[in-house]
Amino acid sequence: MKKRLVSTLFVAALLIASTAHAADTGIVGFDIQRFRPTFDRSGILTVYGSRTLTHLRPTFAIDADYAQSLFAIRAAGGGSTQLIKKMLTADVTAGIGFFDRIDIGFDVPVHAYVSEMYTVNASTITTVGLGDIRFALKGRALADKGNLPGIAILGFVDAPTGNDKKFMGNKGISGGAKIIVDKAFLGLRDTYITANVGYSLLPDQTIGGRKFGDELTFGLGAMVPVYKGLEVMAEANGSIVMRDIDRRTSPLIVMGGLSYRLPMGLSFRAAGGASVLNAAGGPKFTVTAGIAFDLGKSFDADRTRREADEG
């Protein structure tokens, strides 16, 4: 039964990948999708936390994200036109913990609907396809204990499974790393704050006079419990292209929403937001909804552990 399921998924992935090459924008692009949920469900939405999964405990999740107006280029007659108009993506993520200090996981983005412009005749095309599959490793260096914050380091590699001419992936293997610092304030309504700073190694591209390549990435998020299992969350994440710092290539995306966790480890979340800056990869607006299941994890496990550390 398991072998049949794996075979079916593999064939489906091949069909999606082949469909993605049926039509494209006509120019070599890059992975335009900025929404990459945390594979271990730590932190907020895309901003990671230092918490790691307990030993051999897996977590599974799927997040749907819809983004509009992701990349505008200069039109022949002046002004601008949208190259990447709409994108609906389902991110399938999974992770497992080792020794209460290390998390290993992956993220498989499936672009269920993409509307973009074919640059040869300026017509609109729609398609589906896989994005770049991400493999990640996170290690916790310091636990959130007493007056000390939690600190972790995350590294990731993106396999070139997405079509770069459809802006679903990068041309070749890419990757990067993040430093994660977070703190839970038990005396302040259990307010939780986390920050990430990282660097992504990306192929150099020049599109419409804009230069793209390696990026400095950053993120800041916060979460506050408001009722049993219900939490309010907010985050800001962005990036800066290092080879040519330009506001047009430096998106800053702000999102806010709600998360609800059930005692058996099932959780739901929904959020929305937009890019503060009109930059490539920064959507005019975006909405997301997701569901996750953590095996063997209760809703207040993190708080119980932190209270024990504080004591």
C-alpha cells in the first residue's frame, strides 16, 4: 500500500513538472515565491524560532498561499505591466527532531495556478508546476532559559525542480543559512518574539534593468496568546539583493493573522498581508491558510518546558 502511494505521488510529480514546461514567460527568471513556511512549525509563519522538535517526533503541514501582482516590468509603450500576475501555491512541509536539538525537514511547493505574461506577444498564460524543493537542517545552540534567548542556526538547499522561465524556481542549485534568536516573555502575557537574519546564495540575473542575485534576508515576528489555544501573530520579512542594492528588488512583506491549536497536536492558522515596498517578489496582497499535525505534542508543551526552565 505504501509503495503504491509513493509511486502514485512520484508519477504525479513528474506529470506536474512536465506540464510546467508546456508554456513559459520566454525569459530566464528565478524563484519569485517568497512565502516559505517554517518546516518544523516553529516561530511564526516564515520567520523561524529556535525551538526544535522532540526526539524522533515528526510534524506534517500543508499551507495554501495566494499572492497577486508579484513582479512588474517596464512596458514597451512606457509605464509597467505585470509579468507574474497571480500565484496559488500549496506548500507541503514535514520535519522530524533528533536528540531534542536538531530538526531535519523539507518543503515541497506545488504551484496549483499561476497567471503570467508571455513576453513574446504580451499574452497571458496560466499553468501549474512544482517549485524548488527545499531540504533544511536546523540546530539549536542555546535554549530559551532564564534571561538568555534561544539561539539556533538553520541551513537549507533548494533543488532546481521548478521551471525558472516560469519564475517557479532558480536556475541551478541554490541555498542559504539563517541565524535565529527568540525569546518568550512569560510575565508579559506569554508574548513570544523571534528574529532571523540570513544570507541566500542565488544565481545572478538581470531582468528589465534590475539585477538579482545573492540576498541578505531578515525577518521579525511576534505571537501573543489571547485565549485557550488561540494566538494572534504578526511578522515582517524581507530581502536585499547584495550585488546592486535597489528598492525595486528589495521586498518587505508584512503579514498578520490567527493561529489555533488543539490539545491533540492539530493546529490551524490563517493570515494575510502585503508588501510595503513595490519590489519584485513583493505581492500587492497575499493570503494564506494552513493545517499542521505534530505527533505527540500538546498545545502547552512549549510553555510547560519554558516554565520549567525559568524555575
